Amino acid sequence: MSTARLQETARALVAEGKGILAADESGPTIKKRFDGIHVESTQETRRDYRTMLFTAPEAAQCISGVILFDETIRQNAADGRSLVGILQETGIIPGIKVDKGAKALAGHEGETVTEGLDGLRERLAEYATLGARFAKWRAVYRITDRLPSPACIAVNAHALARYAALCQEAGIAPIVEPEVLMDGAHTIERCDEVTETVLRAVYDELALQGVNLEGSLLKPNMVLSGKDCPEQAGVEKVALRTVRCLKRTVPSAVPGIVFLSGGQSDEDATLHLNAMNKLPGPLPWRLSFSYGRALQAAPLKAWAGKAENVAAAQAAFLERAKANGAATQGIYA
């Protein structure tokens, strides 16, 4: 696939006023979400829930792409249409999560490395035939006084870069997701320091592996105070710190940065994104969203596994999607 096609996909995913729905929850994660609304997690309930999100009227006005799980990219809705086909009909780009999860990093207690490179070339070729135009791989970094270690930073940056190169070989635009976790009592200053170090390592490796930056996107954490930090940074400080950190580390060739919500409340994730897009001066890349829980918590609760609640759940989903679409333009009120 030509680099022009990869770049076209990456740009389309960060089109003005639009962002990405992350609907790529693994089996255990979606079970946990369904347990919260007392619905059994089965192939059928997962299919029905995701069909409800994907068929929400007007979703394509503010959702550019959807990250799918392996099960979902192969599923058909109850009416027989493929879920990928439903997205394509509305102009939403299908994507796929391809990593195999974060596993314990040998010799480094409390740290992880994301696995899934074995057989990835073959899996990407199949996903391309199933309609995927972009992919996602998540690396996870925990903050303490001494973590993340240089080894954790290096090994995850290398894996992210190898994944991205394999994606582009298969004609699939990679989303690179290095997530510095909110868990802990660290200050916003410590998060800033760690995030900058992680992103520098990631972009060094992407350059080494020959990844075409114009045909890729970054999905980072925002620079935030740790969840348990007694002093929580305000919205403006988060916006200023995050944008400054990204300007120091992310090349201007990257077309867009799609933030993860990472445990923030729905409203906080929207307010922080909006504040970044309201900062004075031009930015070299678009700032958008790739939210999972921050887009899904409200519709999941409204749906509660009942067919008669589909319209209300879709309305709740659209409300969150439109709010974040506005935040990508700095016009959320």
C-alpha cells in the first residue's frame, strides 16, 4: 500500500470536529463493564451493545473511526449485516487492536511489556482483508519514585516501533499508544517528566524502524496529577503542561494526537481536551480523542441490556461524542 493511502487514513481519523471511539475492550474488560449493569457478557450481548453504538444516528458527524476487538471485526449484527460493513456504510473507518496485552517484564517487578509481535505480520494481512484501515498497540508505564525503569521504557518503545513498521507494511495506519498511568500519588510535574522521557524514546525508535510519521497517529496520556495526589492540577495547568510536553517530543510530521481518557471522568476528559484546543497559537498537529470509557459509560448505563433502551442509550452516546467533537475545536461549553 502506498504511503499516500496511509497518510490519507491518518488525516481522516483526525478530521475537524471528529475523533475515535475505542470499542476494543478485551473479554475480561467488557465483562467487568457488563457486570456493572447486571448484564451477562455473551457473544450476543456484546454484539448487540456494539451494534447499538455503531448504528447511532449522526455518529459519523463526530466519530471518524472505531477501534474493534478481534471478535467484533468478525461479527454480524442480528440483521445479518457485518459490523464492519455498518461502519463503512456510514463513512466511519474500522480499526483493530492488535496487541496481546501487557505482561510482567522479567527482572523488573511491577513493570510490564506489551506482547503480540509473534505472528503479527500474518494477523495484519488478515485484518486488512476484513476491512481494518488502522490499528492500535498499547504500552503501559507505571509511575513511582523509581519507575518506569530505563529497561521498561526501552523495551516498550522498541515493540511499539516494530508494530508500527509492520502495520505500514500491511497498508494499515498505526496508532502508537504509550500510556503513562494515572494510578499513584505522583505530582503533575512527575507525570510531565516521565511522559516526556517515554515519548522521546518512542519517537527515537520509530525513526530507527523507518516508520512514516505522516501515516501514523499518537495516542498518549494527558499530563495529569496522579489519582491519589493530594493536590490535583486544574484544567488550565493540565492543558498547558500537556501541550508543552508534546511540543518538546512529537514531530510536526505526525498529523494528529488522539488522547486516551485513562481513568478520567467523562467531563474531565472533555474539559481538558477543550482547554488544549483553546490555547493561543497554532499547533503542528490536530488534538483529538480516542476514548473508550469516557464515551461509553453513559450509554452503557442507559442501555442496561434492554432493547427498549436502545434509543436512549444512543442519545447518551451522541451527547458525549458531540461534546468531544466540540472539544477538538475548543468550542465545548
